[in-house]
Amino acid sequence: MATSEISSSNERHYYAKLEAIKDIRDKTLALEKLKVRIIKEVKLSDDEEKCLEEYRKEMEHLLEEKMSHVEELRQIHADINDMENIISRQRRTRRAPFDMAIAYTIEYLALKYQIRSQCERDYLVLKSAARPARGGGVVPIEGSFSDKLPSRWPPSQRLPLQPQQQPRSRSQRSWLAHTLVIP
């Protein structure tokens, strides 16, 4: 019995060792599985970090592009404002000579009226003091001064004998500019 006790005690000891080895093996396999999972997760984390870095770079690129577009838009708005200022300045500049032309036209018409009035007055004076003809008669002078205007001027182009008022609307200014005929 002693041998069988020893052998049974050895068997238990060996079984215990085998059980311990089996536990160690199972834990080692679990450790290897965990190690593979850890490596896999670290690799995934590195891949995600690389993707995240690419996203950050793309975001920076998009922000730079946005800022360049914002700068382009700012420049476009500045150009538009400059053009609007130039156009308004040009309108004022264009209007000044036109207004001067109207003022000169009014002055021209007034002077023309004075000349016509003086010619009419002198014509009437000449008519009343008509000189005698060779045969002792009087040379008749008939008609008004406006009848003596050159025939190449149709009546529609003859200036009135009264000065015009300054036109107020664009169509009146246009009409005035077209009715002024300088021989």
C-alpha cells in the first residue's frame, strides 16, 4: 500500500502539475489572443490617427482655399466699389460740359435774339427812311427780317425771335441741342 500511496500521491502531484501546465497553457493562449487583439487595436488606432491627420491636412487646405476665395471676393467687392465711384465721377464729369453747353446755348439764343431785334429795328428804320430810286421814286422794302433769312434754312430750323428758357428735362435738353443750328 505504501507504493500505491506513493504512486497515488505522485499521480495527484503529476495531475496537479498537468493541471497547472494546462492552466498556464490556456492563460498563455489567452495572453497570445489578447496580444494579437492589442496589436490589431494599436494598428487600427495608428491607421485612424493617419486618417485623422489626413483629415486635418484637408481641413487646413480647405480653410486656406476658403480664405483665398474670401480674399478674391473682397478684391472683387473693392473693384466693384472702385468702378461705381468711377462711374459716378464720370457721370458728374460728363454732365458739367453738357450743362455748360446748355448755358452757352441760352447765351447764344439771347445774343441771337438781340441781333435779330436790332436788325429788325434797323430794317424798319431803313424802310421808313427809304432812299429815292434813280427815277425819283422810293425803293419799296417789303416783308420782315425773318423773310430775308437765307433760303437754305427751312422754317423748322430758324431760331425763334424770343430767348428760350433753360430746359429742365432730358428730352427738352435733347430737343434744344438738336434745334440749335449754327450757319
